Amino acid sequence: MLSDILPTGYHGTELAQVGIGESVVIWGAGPVGLMAAMSARLRGADQVFVVDRQADRLKLAEQLDATPIDDSKGDAVQQILDATRGEGADKGVEAVGYQAHDHEGRERPGLTINSLIQAVRPTGRIGVVGVFVPEDPEAEDDLAKEGKFGFDFGTFFFKGQAMGTGRSTGGPKCCCTPDPPTSAGT
């Protein structure tokens, strides 16, 4: 936990640049999402929302002083907008990755990122620490097989949002993540 899960959750809040007095929405209440919720509080966030559909995970989020958002009980984006006077959260953290599933159990790799684009206010920032892969041969659709998905770039651009991505360098090297390419002289 101390060499991987906590640093990754914290890294999500770092990528999102969570600051004092801000509101944050975290998609995913697994171990990384819960550590992101805790880290958001440590960084001074005033309001933390955690989106998931598993009651046990949402209960843990509540114990971390976060507001649980159960997306099986209605549109999570609308729940965030309602709780923020229609403005959206200041920041967002994606802690699910490419294996996100819709209510019917279908894998939808872009679901969480596109939901965050809708749930984060204009000029807000999103940190992505959920795993996204360059290819997924077992995926249900051709785009996802190539590690691609429909990205709501128009809304992202129109809202002037920013996004930070990548794995945390605080923990050990992940066995499934290749080292980044290097170039001579750097």
C-alpha cells in the first residue's frame, strides 16, 4: 500500500493540482480512488465526491469524509452538478482506467474520462491515474482493441480544461508498463 496504492492516489491529486478549499470528484472507489480521496483531504480540498456503484466501497469513501455518489442510482454527472450548484467540481481524478463498465456490464474505456469532462467545471483540471493501455486485444470494439476510445474533446476544449496523466513514479516499476523511450543527450 505504501509503495504503490497511496502514492498513486496522491499522484492523481497532484496531476489534478488539488488545492485548499477546492471541490474534487474522484471516479472509482477502489483502493487507488480511496487513497485519492484521502489525499485530496490532506491537500486541503473542502469537498470530495467519490463515484462508484459498490455499496461497500462507497461506505469506505464516506468514512474518509467524502460524499459517496452511487452511479447505479442515477446519473453521477448530474448528482455532482446538483451538489455544486450546477458548476461542477473544481478538480477530478480518474481512478478506474480502460476497464470501466457501464450499468449493463459492457466495458467502455472512455466512460470515466468523458464523465469527468462533464462533471468538472470550466477551467478545471483532471488527473488520470487509472490504467489505459496502448492495445487491448480482448476488447469488445475495434477502437478499444487499439487502445482508443471516443473522447469528448469538443467539450474538453470548450470548457478550457486541462488534464495530467501517467503513472506514479513513487512506487516500484509496474510489470506491465514499459519504460518510456529515451533519446541520446537527455
